Amino acid sequence: MKVNIGISDEHRQGISEGLSRLLADTYTLYLTTHNFHWNVTGRMFNSLHAMFMTQYTELWNAVDPIAERIRSLGHVAPGSYAQFSELTSLPDAPRVPPKAMDMVRILADGHEATARTARSLYKLVEEAGDEPSADLLTQRLTVHEQTAWMLRSLLED
């Protein structure tokens, strides 16, 4: 059935492609954060274990609204590891768990990269007059920028 929501087919396609990259980054960051939650060790175990749980829970709750926005635009949301690995801008988690502060650095970099992915869509979303996608991007940017700041703060002396 044809989608007629006041956004051109071309804009819906481009926005959906960008949101698919954001979904892939979010899911990849979720997996890495959950991995680090399971495998963190050291003096900061309790605080990092709890912080990583808060972060992976937030990321898990973010994937559904992103995927549903793609569907609202009339496109299929990616949902396989293979698709996510092709679309993400983030590296996969290291096979051997890194030291705790290296985990923090990796996650800070991941949140910054995901923020850049979200920010890269603004021009197209504004051009299309796609306010729901703009709102979603603003929400995601707020979370990723704040989380990156908090993680970077742990790395300071």
C-alpha cells in the first residue's frame, strides 16, 4: 500500500537509510555495553557494572522506537547481525575483554560515534519536514552526548 504522509518517497527512503545506520549503531553499542557489564573486573567493578547496566537498558529501550520510525516511513527495519554489521559505524566488541578503563574509553567513543550518526540526518530530516524523526534524533543525541561526557569524566585524572 502506498505511503502518503506528506514526505516524499525520496526523503522517506533517505531518512530510513539513515535511521537504519542509527539503529545498527545503537544495537552494536547495546551489545558492547552488555558485554562489558558481564565482563568488567577491577576496583571499580560495582560502580561500572551498575552503570553499564543502566546504559545497556537505555540502549535496549531505544532500538524499538528507531525501528518503528523506519516502519512508519514505509520501509523495512534491519534486524540481523549481518545487516547491523554492514550498517554500523562502530567496531565490534573486542573478543578478549579489555581492562575496565579501556571499556569506558571504548563506550565513550561509541556514544560519540552514534551521536555523529544521529546528527548526520538532521539536514535531510529538516528538508523533508519530518518532525517525528527530528524529535527522535534530538532524544538520541541528548542521551549519547550526555553518556559520552559521563564516561569521559571517568577517564580524567
